[in-house]
Amino acid sequence: MPQQGSGRAGTLVLVGCGQMGSAMLRGWRDRGAAERYIVIEPAGRHAALAGEVDVEWHAAADELSDGLGPDAVVFAVKPQIIDSVLPNYRRWAQPRSLFLSIAAGKTLAGIARHLGETAIVRAMPNTPAAIGRAITVACPNRHVTEAHRHLCDALLASIGESTWAEDEALMDAVTAVSGSGPAYVFLLIEALAAAGERCGLARETVAGAGELARASSESPARLRENVTSPGGTTRAALDVLMAENGLPALMQRAVAAATARSRELAN
């Protein structure tokens, strides 16, 4: 068992080792987040992690003992199947254990219906987790202690930055903006590349602009103004993008649609 508040787990169970799960597992191992890693993955060992001696692989939860008592169980499975997965882990619900779900749209109450009255955190990371640059928002239920928060912070730090939201109602918007947001950016690169017929140039332009926005203390609006000369080429392009039915309005509708879908998945 880890030292209280240390942020390091003794036994950590990962349920699902797809793209996000494997990114988390690599980050945990690099940071020494736990003493023992157990992966439940019906598809078998992940090729890049198959030879690691500190990782145990199992096809199903029933291959493990009822007395295992993991410090944390992380659910990295699709929201469409999580209801069928969760009941297999209720036997490990105890005061010191943390259950962390990254299934989009699945509410704390929905998870608790399967796990009971135990410490549950609902989190929404995004795909830059694959390079350690995710932004994750986590929401706790009332059973989550400070020790659980420390442990959760340590687990999420392995894939990037994280913050807490105490109001679960915000999580649908979080899913629509940060969770789905990388897809919007990839579409922008795709469209920019198609317009200019230079994929590499589009990639580097978006990556550089994003890094500037991240590092700068100025607002995105100010950064946009800094690069826009009156009567210039950028101004001509922005007049199109910012027209009445242009990019801002389109993005509002896109985020609203993703938020609505997140709410539907929760019901």
C-alpha cells in the first residue's frame, strides 16, 4: 500500500490498453507511478509493452483474486461497453481504493450504480496524451479524499497537465472542447493543407502557432491582432473566416453538438 498522500500506488489496475490506455501505462512506468501494474486487455499484450517484466497481462478480471485490493483501478475503455465492464470490479471497492474512469459521457452516478459507494473520479483527457501533452479535467465524487486526489494527480501527470472541476455539469463542455478539440485542430490542418497544397507547411504552422499561444501571456485575440495588418493578406483571409456564418459561428455549433452528444451518452 502506498504511503498516505504520497501519490504513488502499490498495485495499479488498468482496464483497457488501447491508444489512451497504453499512453497512460507508458507514462506511469516512466514516472514510477506504481510498484505493480496489472493490465486487463482482451486483445492481449500491447506489442510495445509486451516484454516489460513489471506489467502483468490478463484477458479478463475474473483471472484475478478477490483479495487483490488494488490502490487504483483505471477504466480506459469505450463508453459503449463500460456498463458491461464495471460490475466485474465492484469486489475491489474499499475505502482506500480509487476508481478512475476516462470513458466520455459516463457520469459519476452511472459509474457508482455498478461500483457502489466508493471513491470515483471521472476524467476527460485528450489524445495529445500520446506525447505527454494532454490536458485532463477530473471530477470527484464525495468519497474522494485528499489522498485519492494526490494519487489521481500523479496518474494524470504521466500524460500531461490536469485540473479539477468540482461541478460535474461542466464535464460535457469539457468533453466537447478539450476532449474533442484535437480533432477540430486536425481538421484545420487538413483544410489548410488542402487549400495550400502543402501538408508539412500546414502542420508546422498550426504547431508553431499553438506553441506561441501556450507560451505567451497575451490572449489569443491579441496574438491574432498582432499578426493582422490593416488591408493585408491576413486581414483578407480573416474577413472570410470571421463573417456572419464563418469560423466562430461554426465552432459554436460544433461544440454545442459535441456537448449535446456527451449528455446523450450519459443518459
